[in-house]
Amino acid sequence: MNVLDCIVIGGGPAGLSASLTLGRARRTIALFDDKTNRNRVTQEAHGFITRDGIKPQELKELGLKELVNYPSITYVQATVIEIIKNQSNDRFIVKASNNQEYVAEKIILAYGIQEEFSLPSIREFYGKSLFSCPYCDGWEQRDKPLAVIAEKEEHALHLAQLIYNWSRDLVVLTNGVPLSEEGAATLQKRKIKVRSEAIKNLIGKDGYLQKIEFVTGETIIRSGGFVAPSYYRPNQFAEKLGCELHENGKVITDGVGRTTQKNIYIAGETEKSKPTSLLISAAKGNKAAVSVNTDLTMERF
Ligand SMILES: Cc1cc2nc3c(=O)[nH]c(=O)nc-3n(C[C@H](O)[C@H](O)[C@H](O)COP(=O)(O)OP(=O)(O)OC[C@H]3O[C@@H](n4cnc5c(N)ncnc54)[C@H](O)[C@@H]3O)c2cc1C
């Protein structure tokens, strides 16, 4: 079987950028993607210089189109389901949903993260009128009647303080969890309303929020807002392959993508299991690819 220099798992900005760098370095690689990037729900991506307002799918297609220029790159639209390390030769066997197996000397894990919401109905509005990142979507929500929905006080305060810069018509909803006196006073200082009743329902049409209904039956009008999801890695490849983690769940690296397992590199949001941005993920992909190329060069020179 053909042994590739590297397999990249995940074709978000991290994986696309890593692939581009490796393709330009004449490395043979396969890039896998199954189009489950978490920003697929949003209409426009912002803040990526020269691409402000682009549709996430278009950004991915532009990235893939650039890879076609480099003949040593193979793009595989499939889900990676298993990665096995062959202990006898240190190579990785990658099994994918297309029933094919691929072998590589090195792998870059760039499969991103996913979010979980305390209120499942947030999903219906997420990416259209409810968002998690004000730097990504605050501008479009400016001066609108907004909600901040967060059960944890630190999240509620942090989001409210940030969002206040984009809209002063703000209600903080803690969904049945009372704020401390100190927390309430912080928001009161700016006349930000707080509602701590449990939320019964989010009401709207086609992903656009109109009202929020409490268990008491009362409703308030809000056209959108910001939420504080929790995040997790959709795959456990890093853990299963023995990459060491910090206590907070972050994968331990040397700062430029090398994990504690030889030949396993990591890039993008999956490293810290925390949200960042398109630009930061792309930069991390570039860094990890440079590490892969440096190591291949030194091992073979
Ligand atoms: C609603 C919303 C709006 C956002 N808006 C912005 C914005 O305006 N500006 C901005 O900078 N950022 C924005 N973001 C954040 C941005 O999407 C992320 O920071 C960025 O996509 C992370 O890049 P990544 O490459 O690490 O992961 P991802 O982009 O999530 O890419 C990971 C890729 O891995 C693939 N994958 C996962 N598992 C497998 C597997 N087993 N096999 C094969 N492929 C797999 C997925 O298909 C996915 O394409 C937004 C996020 C959301 C949710």
C-alpha cells in the first residue's frame, strides 16, 4: 500500500491550511473531511481578512480549490472512523467510511469541536439569530433587542459585559438559576435587566427568534442574542492514541502542534476543545504543518 507522508483529519480552516502548507512542501498527503464543521449552521462568517461575510461552505470550497494545484494532495470526502498505530513500523492506518484504508507516517488531528446547549431549542436558532461569539456576529446584532442566555454566572456576566458594547437593549436570562447579589449589582449598574425564571420555550420562525416564554407563562420580545454552549471533541482519536491531556482537557503540545505522541500533531479548535476563530485555526494548521515538514526533513535528510 502507498505510504503517505501525512494524513490530515478535518477540512476546516485548520486542516485546509495544514494541507496547503504540506502540499506546497511537496509532501504526499490525504485530507479527510465529512462536512460537519460547527459553523455550517451560520449564514455568514466574519472577521477573516479578505473574506468578511463569506458563507462557510464557500470558504471551504475556495480552500479545496486551492489544493487542486498541488498534485501530492488527495482530498477524501469521508468520515475517519478509526486510526490504528502499527507498533512494528510506527505508521498509522486510517479507516474511513468509504471502506478504504490509508497509511501514513504522520497524522494531523484537526477535527474541531461541537457544542451542546442547556436548552435544546437553542439549536433551532443557532447561527441565524442566536450566536456564541460576539466578534463573529455582534456587528449584525448591533442595537437590536437581545437576550444573553447563560446559566453559569461567570458566563452570564462576561457575555453581558461584552455584548453591551453592541447593544444596550439587553436582557440576561439565567434559566432558573439566581444570580448572586454581587452579580446582579454589576448588571444593575448599567441597567441591564435580569430574568432568572426557568425558560419554557423559544419562539420564532425559520431560525429567527421573536419571543422567549418563561414557565410562568410570561413572554418577552427579543429578536436574537448570545448563548454560552459547552464544547466537546466529536472524536476521541487524540485520547485513544495516547496523547496526553492537561487537567482542563487541553491536549498537551509543544505550542506548534506536536503532541506528546511521536508523529501525532494537532491543530485548530480540537487542541484546546475551546472555540476560537477561523483565522486562529488556519494559523494553527499552518504551524502544525510546518512542524510535520520540519520533522520529515530532519528524519530523512
Ligand atoms: C454559528 C457559528 C458562527 C461562527 N462565526 C464565525 C465567524 O464569523 N468568524 C470566525 O472567525 N469564526 C466563526 N465561527 C467559529 C469557526 O467556525 C471556528 O473557529 C472554526 O471553524 C474552527 O476551525 P477548525 O478547523 O478547528 O474546525 P472546524 O471548522 O469545525 O473543522 C473541523 C472539520 O473536521 C471534520 N471532521 C470532524 N470529524 C471528522 C472525521 N471523523 N472524519 C472526517 N472529517 C471530520 C468536520 O467535517 C469539519 O469540517 C463560528 C462558529 C459558529 C458555530
